[in-house]
Amino acid sequence: MAGGVAKNDQRRLAEVAGLERDRALLGRASTAERVADILRDRITEGYFPPGARLSEESIGGALGVSRNTLREAFRLLTHERLLVHELNRGVFVRVVTVEDLDDIYRVRTLVECAAVRSLGEGPHDERTTAAVAAIEAAVRAGEAASHDRAWQDLSTANIRFHQGIVALAGSPRTDELMRGVLAELRLVFHVMADPRRFHAPYLTRNRQIVEALQAGDAAEAERLLLSYLEDSRSQLSGAYAQHIARD
């Protein structure tokens, strides 16, 4: 028991040390939105794992912000479904349910496929060409990460691939929506702790989708993407359900 407590204390110290380095990012105007941006990044990167309690005192001290500012940042992230407030216990990183995960994929399918469908047939305009180039860059980053066996980098590249797909719509509101959806999805990946298993098999399919986009064949890209998302949901949801049952 004592060993477990010591290990938890060491983890919390490491988390706060990371936040102290982020303090410079706030500048002089420490708004709740900017604090939320930093915490969101830390949560999606796995520094604060699902189920972890966030200490107002330690985080506020590390970032040099007031309690009111920090509480507002917590409120924003709770609205994004990344945190949950438990009465008389505090604020915790949310643990996603299997039902949540299925709903995340439902939203992803609706939004990502619609973004591809909106392109119609080529040729693409300058904005779309740049967006497709960004998707191709994410694919190349994933391939390089796989070659180097850098599995967390592969996970990040895959998220950027899907962010790029959504960016095809050219809608800042859709981009913001999917930022939250994909951040919530990463909570699941941190619990599973096996990015190679859930990302590496899809590298070839990422490449096929971007090649269809480059060829101006939006219909084929959408078909490939829909199949991809269905298979990914089935694989991840099944594995996550088994993980939750064991716990």
C-alpha cells in the first residue's frame, strides 16, 4: 500500500513539473481559456490519465493562476467531457464508457464522411489542395513513426490524419467539434496503452484514402473511410469492453 502511495505521489510531482514548464505559455493574461488549452493538451497526451484527480492547489501553483481562473478552466473541460466533478471529492479526468465510445464513432462517421463527401469530384481548389497536402503529411509522419517503432508518435499522427479529414470541410466550427471528440477518444487509447495494436493496422488504409483524395475521387475516399471507421470502432469497442469488464 505504501509503495503504491509513493508511486502516486511521484506521478503527481512529475505532472506538476510538466505544468511548471507550461507556465510561460500563459503570458501575462492568464485567461481560463488558455489554462484550459494547456490542461487539455496534458490530458490528451496522457500526463493526467483517466480517473486521475486534479488538485487545484498543485495545478494552480504550478501555472501561477488564481483558484477562480482554474475552476473556470475545469468547467470548460467538463463541458468538453474531458473532466467530471464529483461532489465532495473534486475534479477527475473522465473515464469514458463503452456507450460513450460507440457514440464518439457515430459522430466521427457523420462528420468525417460528410467532410469528404462535400468535396465532390476534382479538380480541387487551392484551399482543398492544401488540406489534402496536410493529410498526406500526417500519413507520412505515421509511416515514419511506424518505421521507427515510435508508437505514441504514430498515435499522434493518426489523430492529425483525422483532423485533416475534418478540415476538408473548411469549417472552424466543425474543426472545434472534432477537436473535442478526438480528445475524448484519446482518453480511451491511454487506458488501452497499446497504440501499435490500434493504429499500425490502419496505416495502409490511411495511404489509400489520401491517394483517392489526391486523385479527386471523393466517392472512393468516402467508401474507404466509412469501412475504416466501422472496422476501427468494432476493434476498439470490443477490446475496451473487455478491459472495462476486467477492471
